[in-house]
Amino acid sequence: MHRAYKFLLRPTARQMQALGEMLRDHCSLYNGALQERRDAYRHVSKTSVKYGQQSAQLTEIRAFDPERQGRWSFSSQQATLRRLDKAFAAFFRRVKAGDKPGYPRFRGVNWFDTVEFPKDGDGCRWDSTPHDPATRVRLQGVGHVRVHQHRPVHGRVKTVSVKHEGRQWYVILACDEVPAEPLPATGAVTGIDMGIAHFLTTSEGEHQPNPRHGKRNADALAEAQRALKAFPRRKRENRTARHRRAVEKVAKLHRKVRRQRTDHAHKTALTMVRDYDVIAHERLSIANMVRTPKPKPDPETPGSFLPNGAAAKAGLNKSIHDAGWGVFLGILAHKAESAGRVLIPVDPRNTSRTCPACGYVSGENRTTQEKFECTRCRHTANADHVGALNIANRAGLVLPDVA
């Protein structure tokens, strides 16, 4: 199986300067390749430039600019060009599918934060000083950088990436051939229903509270964004020290919320795979769930619109994003694979509207966000618990007595 490891780097002042220069030069290469593609297509000949053609130019580029582009790994520069090629492939795929295309854009240094080395040993070397008690990673043009390795690395290191987040640098290892770590069987099965009032509810009726990390940090984030808005929009090199600190404070709060959300997802998923052999969950299409309602034109008054519930939907969308369902389900799938557990995704339609006692389906069964009352047999229960029971039933799980 595959696994990624992320470790904090401890570069010296000189190495940190070299890392920043490496990131800026790869960003410049990305933008230059994008400009070449734009110019070629705008020509009367409508020429299409591919990855192979741009990769073949790297030798000349490195020879022409040995102090900058010539310093770095050839393979990492190919990976940067391949990254641009993937962006164009995704653009054309969205155009063909009729989605919002999103043409590839030029990247500022703040929006280009990762350099990838496609192969361990080609421009980089993980654990480059095995005789040294401290773990180090060697990067071409930078040197042997000390790594804060907080856990062992299993499997074969396939790719190495260097990422810049705020004032810190990280190394990310993508490994394959990682052995599974199966957990002992428990004999327990469950269905889980994702929600807003509760993060998730199991078919046994247990509720996991929703931490609402975004909401808890909303006031601090709003204050930091108001302070940032007081400064005029300027390029990075033209910002004052106070402006840079205001930008960094907003970014730091966003990173804090993201890490809290990810940490909660990891801990909850680990608890689930330790307790259950089989877990059924909803096959959620979160992108469709958070889509903005379409406007409703008023037929009696041209140019005006009827209420479409956009304000209420915006609040619900914000709560869904804050819960981080997609992050949790992705982590749960990874941990289940490693632990030898079984995940069963099921169709979520009408799971909260179907009575588990008589099977009657009606939108009127769910009277409130938390209360379920069947209009036919008058069965009452918690709405999230009902959804979890129906998910387990659709997956064909044999549950203990849940009446």
C-alpha cells in the first residue's frame, strides 16, 4: 500500500536562503513555460506546445542561466513542467465536460510552495547521512538538511517533495510497498451518518461531537482579516513590515484551523477502525451538496428575483466545510486499508427520511434537524441515529437489536 510521511525541516540560515531561491526559480520556470504556451496559442498558427517540447529545452535553459536554473535538479525541473502539463490537461478536461474551465494562471511565490523530486536518489537523497544520529535529506543545490523525524518511515521512498508553509519548511515522502498493519478482529459492524449537529452518529446511537474548529476561530480570524484590510494591496516586495506581519497572522490562523480539523479526523478515524471490522458510510458528493442555489427570476417583475434560500444555504455550506467530511472519509479509507477493515459506501438518498421500523419514506418524517417521527407508524427516534441505521441496512450489515 501507499503512504505519505511529512516531517519538519531544520535548515540552517544559509540552507533556508537556498531553499527560498530554489522555490523562486522553479516558480519562474513554471511561469515562463506557461507564457510560452500562451504565446504559441495566440499566434496565427495556433501552435500547441507540449510537455516533451518544453522538457527538451531545459538543457539550453540551464546552460544559459547556470547561476539560477542550472543549480537545481534536472528531474525536479521536469516535475515542475509536468505539473503545468497536468494543469492544462485538467483545463481541457473541464472544457470538454462543460464545467467551469479555470485556465491555468501565473503563480506568485506565495502560490507556488512545493518542489517535487520524482525519484529518491535523483537530485535528492532521503537519510543521506545514515552514520549520523540526526536524520538528514540531501537536496541538490541546498545540501544536507536536518529533519525532525518523529516516526519511522516504512516501505520504499518513491518521491520526495519540499514544501514551504509560513516560516517553516517540510519534507514529504511518498512511499510504496508499505506493509499493512492489521488490527485484531472485534466482530463489530456499524453504519455511520455524517451530520452538522453531531460530527457522526453510529448505528448504535453513539454521537461524536462536532468540534466546529472554523467557528471557534472565526472571531480571531475576522479580527486579523480586518487588520489586514487596512493595508493597500501591494506586491510582496513592496509591503511594509507591519503589512507582512498582518498577512502572516491571517495565514497562520488558517493553518491552525486546517491542522485542528485534520487532527480530529485522524483521531476519530483511528477510533472507528479500532472498534469495528466493517463500517458503512454515505457516498457523499460534497461538491454538489455545497453548490449555490440557482437564482429564481420573478416572472411578474422582469429583472428582479424571488427568494431562493441562498442566505440559509450559505450558512449550511459553511457548516459542511467546517465539519470536513471529505477529509475524514479520505483518512478513514486509508486507515481502514492499513488495518484490514472493510468500508462500504452506500447511496445516501432518503436515509434520513426512511422509517427503520416500517420502511415508509417521506420528507415529513424528519420534523426537525434532530427529531424523526414516522407519519405512518409514529416511530420516533433521533434523526441522525435513523440515518445511521438505514445506512447499515443498505450495506447489508447484520446489527444487534436496534429496535
